[in-house]
Amino acid sequence: MPLQVNINKAKELVHDRRRQARSTEFAPYDEIIAKQIPFEAEKAEAARQAIREKYAVMQQEIDDADDVDVIDAKAMELLKTRNPKP
């Protein structure tokens, strides 16, 4: 009997990982923005916007997935983001 996967639950789990990865990437810029350091805050906000856009694309790809393999590939992509190879 083949393994059955609840695709909606799989999407939810990968979205949680996506949110965690996005928060981790935001962290270095949050302090700069909070301190309102001139010029640095503008650069930090631009970097945060790039991160938002990156994860918005990933969010749409996960939402559009109708195959567990696509969701698994996104999960693996998130793992690589969190643990980049030297």
C-alpha cells in the first residue's frame, strides 16, 4: 500500500518552515531599522524587500503545488537556505 500524504498539511508545514527562514533572514536588518541609522536603515529596508519578494515567490509556488514532490523540493530548498554549504 503506497504512502498517502495530506498535501494540505504538507503545504502548511513547508509554509511554517518558509516563515521561519524568512524571519531568520530578516533578523540582521531588524536591529538596524529599529535604531533608524541614517542610510543604513534604507539599505536594510531594501534588503528586507528583496527577502519579502524571494519568499513571496516561494509562497506562491507552494500554494500552486499539486504534487508532493514539488512541496518536498521547496522544503529541501529551505534546508539549503538554513544550512548553506561552504
